[in-house]
Amino acid sequence: MAEQSDATVDPTGPILILANRLPFTVSRTARGLERQRSSGGLVAALEPVLQRRGGTWVGWPGLALRSRERLERVDEPYDIVPVSLTETEVNRYYHGFSNRTLWPLFHSFPERSRFDRRDWQTYGQVNERFAVAASEAASGSDVIWVHDYHLLLCPTSVRRLAPDARIAFFLHIPFPPYDIFRLLPWDREILRGLLDCDLVAFHVTGYAQNFLDCVERRLGARVDRENLLVEHGNRTVQVSAFPIGVDVEALEKRARAAGPVPEVPNERVVLGVDRLDYTKGISDRIRAFERLLELHPEHREKIVLLQIAVPSRSQVSEYRALKREIDELVGRVNGRFATATWSPIRYLYRSLPIDRLAGVYRDAEVALVTPLRDGMNLVAKEYVVCQVGDPGVLVLSHLAGAAETMREALHVNPYNVDETAEAIHRALDMDEVERRMRMNGLQRRERRYNVYAWVRSFLETALATQRVLRPPTDSDFAGWLAAFLQGHRLALLLDYDGTLARLADHPSRAVLTADMQRAIEACDARADTDVAIVSGRSLEDIARMVSLPDLVYAGNHGLEIEGKGVEPFHHEDLVHYRARTEELARELEQVALDGAWIEEKGPTLTFHYRPVADSARRNMLSEAARRTITAAGYQARSAHDALEARPPIGWDKGRAVLHILRSRYGPAWSEDVRVIYVGDDETDEDAFRMLSGLGVTFRVGSADTLTLATRRLPNTEAVGALLQWIARREDREPQAPRPR
Ligand code: GDG
């Protein structure tokens, strides 16, 4: 592909950018508010797109605006929407949750992460504020592009406020592995926030895979690892990797134009450029440089480590401590090796103008980019594209996202001081042929995939027709269950409505298909598999609906259980509650209006409000019914367009499942029997909770509510496919029960 100097996305509708910061920094001076445009490649790449298509940038200006202060559009070819934050909000949302919780955790430094509920709450409130500003400005936008870890919850609020918006997210930092991400007390909320997008994108595929692991294991979401898709509610979310690039042409130009730079001394320069951050590995790098001088004294007085550390987050105490640590380390190494005319480390705690920086990059013989963890690392890329003369060598940490593509660099483990020292030595000794060969490869890639290409490919994917995750197949079922079931007896416990039979406008019309009935029968016909149906319907009703005499049936959420191999069970309080439930039914008649009706099931009842046409009226009636149920001392549980009223006798589908398992297989059932439970609503959550760690559970349906189930299935068709796989599965004979 030819070098791209500009965005060539076909202009259609406007784009809305939602980022923590606006594309400029605002400061208050005697002359009023002044802004300084950000010099980064990201802004340079996004602006032409916003200019062509029209658009808006929503962000925090970096200071609290006073009541009469306004940030009007000045010379930006697009709208600016500042989001104001109070000082407390900045402390909790930005310095707190963003930079003290998420930043260290996502960079795999969990011991530095602080989990503070108030920070989390403010983070949620501020994210909501950003989302409100975005949705107000977004009308007509083709896509709302949310950036980075400050705004992980934003997509949920945007989705609520603008349900049809196309929402795409890019994370600029790593997405950590499951074991680390799981430490966050609000991990599921964050995952659900991101899944409210249509596209969730990362720098490299490793982060995308980590994200898929987390949504699969923490939310039970169905994922397609090959096509990087996740099913969330009734939507399919595309996950992708787009390694960010730099503005190659502009940087090359700067590197060519820069005159001699005073920062580069006569000695050969080994260069480090970073924000002063513990993730960047500056201390380990200095130690590696010290080790180099020990191991290879021939370099003494010939080389200099030029370390530029840009002040960053100095309000956070860890960053101040790091600054002290580096100051001391530099002092120690310089004190140890300096001669009358030479100091090994030149340390600048400030930032340089970009033109100067380009000259420094150009003249450095070696760049040491050795973060302990980094989303991508642009310094590595900027160094490479500024090598316009005699090519230098890039030493690159394998823990930077950049390492995934920049293969020709010398990769090091930044924690390994000796290895890094040897890599610097190798870089300094490398002959020109090898240097040129490696640098050419690196430069070619950066030219091809510059920041404009990055914006273009991201937007193309964000705007593309959405894909749909294919229904689960036998190979999915085998992957999830074959090893779990191998050689064991299976107790298969199935809810009915919404699980085996599609929901209908009236319970009497929610009937089994012939295929489903055959699949259930075929499962139960296997010598190693027993089927039980666990339903909220009355025992008599559920047995009639399924019509397979050999099964076990639990009716009324398990208050009544009968069937092959189990001790019949009728909860002792049933008689007592039958009369009270009838009374409750009479009370509920008062709110059973506009088509709402009451299904009496003996000890329990269901208030159905599906026939109520008007949604406000529905809410009103169901709330009134909930109050009546609760006032009678009953438990009200939501089902599909219905409320279940159950007597307060501490019995639910979870207890029923336990009764079935114990009475059928004995108290040590869990040693020999594998359990699968499939259900679709809140009443099944009791069974999921009871079986957590003891069995595999499936939640059916497109509701994106949280579940305790192990996995999700999209609909009753997928349940049918699962049952057919269970019925056909190849398995050894069940093992004989272990001697007790
Ligand atoms: C985050 C992720 C990801 C540095 N010193 C000076 C200066 N800089 C500029 C560099 C570079 C930028 O700062 C640093 O970018 P990095 O990518 O290295 O790191 P983060 O700031 O942590 O950025 C990172 C990035 O987002 C993009 O997605 O790559 O992994 O952590 O552009 O040039 N600029 C000037 N003077 C300096 O002295 N003008």
C-alpha cells in the first residue's frame, strides 16, 4: 500500500469523538482562557476525518470552567463540547479510579491498584455525564467513537440514551489477562459497559483475546474466537485489533529539517524517552545501562544514556516517589562511573519541543524502549521513522504492544537486567548491513500502517455491516462439555417456559415442538442420563405439557416433586399456604386490569401482564401487583412479562434441585454425577447459585442481565441443539460409583 498522508474514509455522516481530554489543553491566563493544541499523531489523524465528515469532539478541557467561561469553537473545523468536572470529580474519577485503579491494574501491577468504592461511584457519575453530552451532540452521527480507560462505562449510558447509535471503542492501554482483571471488584460492570458497543478494539490481538476470556468466564457470554465476536443480549459485538501508528510523513519531515540538537553530545547516544511512569521501566533501564558499563567497560566514555522523562501525574504520590527513585539512581550511576570529562547518564526531567525531539530521535544510535508493560508505545515507532540517516537500532521490550508487530527490533525482557545490557551491547556493535536491514523492515511497516491508515481501518470496521454470531454447534457443545461429562452419569435439569418451549401470549400455548420432545426423550433414554423438569408451573400442568411419563417433575418452583427414582416431595407448608394464596389471588384481582390476569397454581400464583397493551400502564399494574404480593408477605420474582408470587418458605428451584440430586443419587452425589441445568429467568438464578462450582449451568435468552450461570444460550433452538448433542454424545460407560 502506498504511503497515506491523509484520511480517505468515504465521507458520509459526521463522527463524534468522546475522549477524556479535548484535542487541546486549556489554561487560564490574564488574557482569558488559552488553548494549546495537542501535538500528538492521534489528533493530527482524527482532525481531517472530522473536517471532511463534520463532527464533534466531547472531552474535559483539563481545568474547571467558571460559570461564565465558554469554550467556543475557534479554528477547529468541528464542534467542541467541553464536559466540566468539579475538583472532587477530577480527584476521584481521573486521579482516583482512572489512574490509581485502572491504570496499574490494566498494566498488570495489581499491588499498586487501589480499590475505592467512592472513586468507583464518581467514575460512574462522570461517565454518565460524558454520555449525556455525547448523546445530545450525536444526532445524525454515523458513529460515536469512545476512547480509552477513562470512559469504560460510557457506552452503557450512550446505549440507553441513544439505543440505535453505532458505538465503537478503542482502548489505548493493555487489556490484562483474566487473572488480573478478575481482581477488580467491578469487573463485570466494566465488561458489560464495553459490550454495549458495536465494536470494541485494542492495539493487539493478545488484548482482544484477554477481553474474550474475561467476557466468557465472567459473564458466560458466547464468544467466537476465530471471528472475534461476542453475543451480548440480542446484539453481536465485534472485537478487533488495530495497532496504532504514527504520522510518518510529518515526523520524517521534522527529522530531516531539524538542525544539530544540543541534547545530543559528542558521545554515541543510547536514548530513552518516556512519560515518567512506573510502567515505562525507567529504573530497570538505568540498571541495565549500569550493568552494560560493568560488563563492557570498553563503552565507558564513549556512550551516553540520554533519558528524557516528561513530568506526568505528579499529583499522585507514587509518581513523586518514582521521581525520587530515578533521581537517586541517576546520581548513583553517574557518581560511580563519571570521569573528569564524562558522565554516563544525561537525564532531562522535562519535555522537548517536537521538532527538537525529532532531531534527538534521528541522532540516537540506540533507542531503549523497555516498558514493563505498555499498550503500544509510540516512542518505538517515532524513533524508527526518524531514522533518516545512518540507521540506529531499536531495543524493544517484549511487554510493549509494539513488540507484536515490530519484529525486527531486538526484543528483551525488561526485568532481565543482564539480557537488556547484552542487547544494548549488541546494538552498539551491530554492523551497518544488519542495522539497515532491520531498520528498513521496521520503517516499511510503519509507512504502510501509519496513523491515518489506523483511523481508516478502525472506522471501516466500525461502520461495516454488523455480523451475527452463528448459533452454537456440536463442536461448541463438545468443547464445553465433553471432558466434563466423560465417564460420568449425567443429571440433566431443565426449566420449561422460555427454555424448552418458546414463550407465548398464554401459558397454555407455550407448547413443546415435536423435535424438542424427541430430544428430551432421547436424552432420558440413555442409560447414563436422567432428565428432570423444574418449573414454576403446577406439578400437574408441567407433567401434562411435557408428557413424558419417565421423567422427574418439580412443579411450583420445586414445592412439589415427583417422578422416577426420587422420593415424592410436597413441602410441608403447602396446605397452609394454599388458602392464603387463594386470598392473595382475590386481592390481586383489583389490579388485574386491561387484560392482566392471575394464574392460580395452588401454593403459588403468577400475575401475567403481557396482554396489557400500553407500556406505562403495564409498569403501573405490575408495580401495584408487586406491592400487593409483598404486603401479603409473599416473595415477588420477575418472570417474562409476569410476576411470580411465592410463599416465604425458603424454598426455591435451587433447593428443589438439591432435593432431586440427593434423593436420586445419595448424599455423595457430586462425586459420581455431573449436573447440567438449563433455565431462562430470574427464578432459575436460584438453581444457578446452588450449582455454582458443582455443575454447568446455562441461561437461555437474549436478556443481557447479569447471570450466575456458567454460560448463555441464545434461544430455545439452541437448547434443542444442545439436547440433541447430549443424546448423541459418544461416551464411555459411566464409572461404577466409588466405594465410600
Ligand atoms: C498511551 C499508551 C499507546 C514524549 N516525550 C516528549 C514527547 N513525548 C511523546 C512521544 C509520544 C508520546 O509522548 C508518548 O506515547 P507512548 O505511546 O509512548 O505512551 P503513553 O503516553 O503512555 O500513551 C501507549 C498510546 O497511548 C497511543 O495509543 O501507545 O501504550 O500508554 O508520542 O512523542 N513529545 C514532545 N516532547 C517530549 O519531550 N513533544
